[in-house]
Amino acid sequence: MDGIKYFAIAGDADAPTVTLDKSVYPGCIFVSAEWFTETLEDLGISRRDSDELFILVGSDMDNSGSLNAELELQIENDVLTLTNTCAVFVPGGAARGNFRVKRLDKPVLCVTCHLNSDTYESAPAEPTAQVGKYANNFVEGYVPPSGVMPAAPEGFLDLLLYLDGVRLAGAPYMEIMWFKTPNDTGPAPHEHDDFDEFIGFLGTDPEHPGELGATVEFYIGDEAVTVTKSSLVYIPRGVRHSPIIVPEMSRPIIHFSGGNGGDYARRGETGRDGNTFRF
């Protein structure tokens, strides 16, 4: 199976994280996912050469916009207080740190991405930017600037977040959502010329985060890779991929995709069973 080389798949069912890095595919986009299940402090300020996304997702499907928690993250001289499902963008070279999970009523999923690196690297730094420069470097809600929402079977999607360079200057494309039911079609096969893509399928049981709670078939070219564990996927530009099929599900899962480009564009799309919807 040649397509499996693009996948990072959770091993031990009780493993706290699944990580995509150079050990999986040299030159990939670094992505790591973990659940916060208790309060914590990670103090200190550092910088990364790569642009970074810091994505926080609440675990309550009945109130998916809320984290049911209070977290703090400092970017340069601004302290962001985060209480809703959100994506924080930290440009490469900006100092960030002093991360605190101050209150946690329900578990929170954290996804960290380095858009221009296959490795997690940081160096000590001191804040230098003017206060207020990064105070609004995050987005909440699924609000694509085009106003076009994904078409999908009724009840399948719960749309959480949409980010691109229009919503937040300099930011990359990223979207995240719940898959709530099985699904047998879409999106259509396609490829991207202008950006590399990262994709995630994550289980939603924080006590067993490696267990997906579903079966997902994801196509790389004409090959279907089937996963039942939480998984991260790297798609180099020009590599044809999709559809995503979810033939079985015992509990909803979290799906996301993003890339190191400022907006979403694809080519070569062909229909599958008459469906060409996008997510």
C-alpha cells in the first residue's frame, strides 16, 4: 500500500497523542494532536521559525462552539483568553508561550501545526512587538469569506472553524468539523497545485484518544487506505486524493484539513456518484 506512507496512525489505544513529523514523511507539515483533561501551566516564551496554528476544540457536541474551559496563550505582549472553539495563528518568528489551562470543565482537543517545518523546534525569545498587534490573531466559527457552505448529506457535518488569509491576514487555510454519521460519498477526487495539505481524523473519547470510533476510507490516487485509529495525513501538492468514506461509526469523530496556502483551491475534480461537495 503506497498511500499509507502519508499517514501517521495512533498506535497504543491509550496513547495521548498522534503526531505527523519527518519520521513519518520527510518534508511534511508537522501536526500533533492531544487532549487536555486537566488544568496545566506551560510557562516560558519561545519562538518558531515556521508559521504555527494552535487549534482548540471543545468536546461537547451539544455546545460545540464552547470550550467549556478557559485557556490563556501569550503572543508577544498580548495575552489571549480563549473560551470558545478557535484557531490561533502565530506567524513565524513571533514570541509565544505562557500557556495555561486555567479552568477545564470538559476535555479540550489541542492540535498544533507548523506549516513550514516537519519538526517541532523552538528557541527562547523575548516579546518585542507593540501591545495589541496580536490581540486578535484568532478566529471562531465557520465563516468562509465566500459565504459558500459545504454541501453534505443531512446530519453528517457539524461545522466548527474556518480560517484563511481573508479572515485573518497572513493566516493559512484550515477548517475543522465533526463527522456525526456514516457517509458513503464525497468529496470528489482532486489535487492542489499551490499548497501542501494536512488532514486529520480524530477520535473523541479523551480516555482512549487513539481509538477513532469509526472506520474511514480515504483515497490516495485510486488506492483506499482504511483506518480505525486516530490518524493524521500529509498530502503533498499535486497528489490526488479523496473521496472520504465513513462506512461505520460508533461515535462522532473530528475531521480537519488545512495547508500552507492562504486560501483553498483545487483542480482536477471529478464527480463520484454525482456528488461533488467539498469539505
